[in-house]
Amino acid sequence: MNTNTILISGIVAMLFLAACTHRTPTDLTQNSFIPQPASVIATGDAFKLTSTTVVYFQPGVEGLEHTAVYLAGKLIEISGLTISTEAADKAPSKGIYLEVSDEDAGLGNEGYDLNIGKRLITIRAGSLAGCFYGSQTLLQTLPVKDAEGDEQIIATGTVRDFPEYSYRGMMLDVARHFFSVEDVKRVIDLMAAYKMNVLHLHLSDDQGWRIEIKSWPELTTIGGSTEVGGGEGGFYTQEDYKEIIDYAQERYITIVPEIDMPGHTNAALASYAELNCDGEARELYTGTDVGFSTLCAGKDITYRFVEDVVSEIVALTPGPWFHIGGDESHVTSPDDYVFFVNRVQEIVADHGKKIIGWDEIANADLLEGATVHYWDDVENTTMGVEKGAIVLMSPSAHSYLDMQYDSTTYLGLHWAGYIEVDKGYSWDPATMVDGVTKEDILGVEAPLWTETVTNMDELEYMVFPRLPGYAEIGWTAPALRNWDTYKLRLADHGKRFEDLEINFYRSPLVPWNN
Ligand code: NGO
């Protein structure tokens, strides 16, 4: 062998090795999971996903087959392999097996145990949601798309995992700019991949009313007819809303509907003159000011209106919450505000839902089970806790998805500051507000307000790559969270974003490798 041959065979061997290391990942702990699981143990071997792999599910557990079909569908999408589903009473000797069992109480409501053996993968959880999250973790061991469409190798090991908070949400403002059912479904899919479980829909504001209310039809025919900037707006029919609810439910996401009141109501006040104290309908509004509108707290018809709206929405909404807004009611007198919020809480409670309201609602007499949604005012929030409420954390300076990344971001606002990806990630809900501890906190939500966000491309640019960080804050214990390691995992997700055609912001703080 001459030196050249040695050199060439050396290079070939190195290339082969590099290809092998790429194609046979056998160390599960090296996988870039987001959110970081509670524990990952590697066993150093490999499971091969082939066209003979079957996703089995325990029979007699309603809903589990659906998760099996979802998982098989994703595996087919990824690999191009034919992967079927089948019921099986007990774990088979090979394949993938989904099982719901209450044996491991330590996993809680949403936890799971994912065991990847050389021949068999099991996902065991105490609930259907847990099986779904275990499936999402398994899917993160694979690319989202394999150009070659052939067998896939998965590193063996065990993931035992459960969330820090039970509410891991995102909010979408469909009032300032309207987003279609298809858009909302895409948002739901992207959230589900990161184990988020609540989508809060901001369904009404000064610029638009976005949900059909059959007993007050002009809310949508008039109030839904425009948006910020004067575009044509739009609204969800009740069937559309149901379609969103069902789609979300299949992905273990609860929809929280918000009707913002008594302020932020110009669209309603333009639709029905009688809701105004002076009896005169307002003009439709397409600007971006806040705090200039109010329902008339002293009129009976106001509460008939709220009753009708709440009852129609509640009838379509399986989740436990109804969000009553309550923010920035600057032209409602303090007494009227308290009177109004107290009455509206009763209406919502009479319909069997728990209320959530922006932190200002702490000024009212909160009903048991109320959630104060912290966004701005620390005093309101601690007052809410003193009155027995729990807290949903959306600190505007850390979690608002409409805040610009930096001064060059072409969209968004910056009244609460700039939120680069590290700032969005590096905070702990349990130490955010003095006197509000983990026990007082329901969870975390990242709101996307859409004054400046007009379409899906723009939405994705503001939401990604920050959303996975909020998902991790909601899911992973603070002791396991650290920006320096998170940014490397996030970098690996860049390829996933690209394959999913997400228009994401390539933050210079993240060492993207795609
Ligand atoms: C505020 C305001 C919204 C704006 C948003 C913009 C809350 C709770 N009320 O947050 O109406 O759209 O800021 O960032």
C-alpha cells in the first residue's frame, strides 16, 4: 500500500465512521429533547424502526388507539415506511407498545415512562395524555422528515418524565388580526410537539369579534368585519370553533376562550348600540390604542348580553376555564369595574366554568377557584393570591411573544422591552413575583398579541424559536434548566423547524447547525 492508498482508505474509514455516528445514535442522553425530561438513561444499543414495526396499544382504553394511530402516522410521515397499528393485551416481544396503567403513581397525571429496548419500545403512563407525551418524546429521537425514506435507528434507554406545571399554554390574539381555522390547527400541532397543553384564544377586542353568537348575530356580521389596519377580519362559526376544539382535544390541548370585558369591547359596542351607556353605537375601530372602550356596567342588558355569550361559548367548550379578560378598563370607573367583574364571575360560575382574568381582576371579590393572569402588575397579583386565587404566569417582559427580539426585529412591539431567546428562556415562574411561590402557580402562558402580526409567516417568526423555551419552563424543573445547554438543544431543533417549514428567527445567540 502506498501512502496515497493509506491516506484514501483512512479518509474513507473516517467518512464511514462519521456516517455511522450520524446514522446509529446509540447514546440516548445525547438526544436534544425539548422540553428536557426529568430523567434520561442510556443503555447504549439501538432499536431499528422498519416496515415490519407495528404500534400496538392496550385494548379497552378509550382514546388510546387514537394516540397509536397518531404515532404511527407521524412515523410513516418521517420514514416513509409502512407502519400499522394493532390492539394487544400485553406487551409483545417486539414493536412499539402503548399502555395506560396506574402502577407508577409517581408519574402523576401527565407523566410517562418511555422504555426503548433493542426490539421493543414501551410507553407506559397513568393517563392518555401521558401516553401522548411519551409518543412526542419518542418522535424527538427521529428527524421530522427523512429524505431517504428508509429504516430509522433509535438509541435505547429509558425516559421517565413528568411536568412541573399542569398548565403550559400559549395565547393567540385572533381579534387584532384574524387567523383561519387551518392556521390555528398548525399552531396546535406545533405546540403539541413540545407538550404544551393549553391554547388560550383571545376571541374579542376593540378591533374585532371573532366567534359567532347566535343570539347576538351582529357581533360577527358587524363586529367581525374588520381588523387592525382595516382588513376584512373574519370570525369562527360555532362549527369552526368546535372543529378547533376537537382538533386540539385530539392533541391533549385544552382551549380557553376569552371574551375580554368590560374594556376592549369596541367591536361589540359598534355592533349593538344598547350596550353603550349613551345608547349610541360606536364606529368600528382599526387602530391599535387600548383602554378607550367599556361595556355599560349599570345596564341590565349588559348582563343579559354576557349571559348569552357565556352560555353559547360554554356549551361548545369542554375545558374547565372561561377567560373574562378584565385588562385595561381605563374608562370604567373603579366601582363599576368591581361590580361588573363580580357579576360576570357569577355568570361564568353558574355555567360550571372556572374564571381566569388578567391581573386587574384581583380588585374584585374573587370567587373560589379564580385564576389571576399575571401580565403586568405585581401588586394586583399578590392581592389576588391573598384573596385565595392561583396565578397564571405571563410576565410581559419575559413571555410576550409579540415583543421584538431586538431593535432590528421588523415586527412586534417593545413596550415591555426586547425579548431575545435567552431572556425568554431564562426565568423561573416560582421566583418571578415576590410572595408568589410554586404552590400558588397554575402554570405558564406565552401570549401572542397580533397588532403587528398579520399572517402565518409573521406569526411563526415571532413564535419560533421562543415557544419551545416556554414549553420547557412549563414542563422541566428549574434545576434541570440552563441556557447554555438549552441553546445547544435548541440549535438541533433548527433542522426540525426548517423541515416543518417554520419561518423562524435565526437568533445569533443560538449556534444553529443547519
Ligand atoms: C397588553 C394589552 C393588550 C395588548 C398587549 C400588547 C394585556 C393583557 N393587555 O397585554 O391589549 O395587545 O399588551 O403587547
